Amino acid sequence: MRMRVAAHPELFDPDAESPTLRATRCASCGRVAFPPIAIGCDVCGALEEQLTPIAVEAAGVIHASATVHRHFGEPPTPFTIVEVRLDDGPIARGMGDPGSDGFSVGQRVAATWQVERVDDDGNDVVEPVFAAIEEVRS
């Protein structure tokens, strides 16, 4: 049976229907961190025991984007890197959907699964990519 496996299992859950990011929430101040932190809260100084692992939906609003036109290696150019202010608060950096017509600050996006390759066991190795779901906010 072909399975979906995460290219970076420490960052996201490949078993979720739509991409879900692994994050932490501070019980003391409520700060949500992505990628997850494990050494204590960098905002209020709470100890590691105050950090709870949580799942964060990979959806939000474009904070910044950059299209790479010259790059050696994978992925092939051009490709777009986006910074997304997630609905749960933190900013996540990821790939923009290669089929997109471009990204604008304020544009609403959500991640979908993209198969990066097939591993030696025949499983799909996936990563989330962000795609537009709404027009730019005014």
C-alpha cells in the first residue's frame, strides 16, 4: 500500500488530510511557535515544561514572497518562497505552488500536499506548498 511520508516529519504531519504544521504553545503567555521550540518560551521565559505540542493549520495571509530565478540544484527555477502569517500567529516560510500566477502581500493562502519524490519503498514523500485561496485583502 502506497503511503504518504513527510519530507520533514519534525515540521508537519503527513497523515493529515490537508497540511498541518507541528508547533508549540506556551501555557504561560500563549505564544505559538513554528517551528516548534523545546528549550523554553523565547517571549516570556517559561520553562520547557510549559510548552505544549500543538497542530497548526497551514493557512494564513502572505507576509512576503520572493521568486528565485537563478539557483543551482533542486528545485528547478523559477520557484517562489512565501512567508505566511498563519491564522494561529507565527510566520511560516514555505514553497509557493508552482502552478500559481504569483503572490501578493495580503493574499489568503492555504497549503496543499505536493509530492516531492517517491522513496525506495514506493511511498510519496510530501511537503506542503502554499496556494492562493482568496483575492488580496484591501
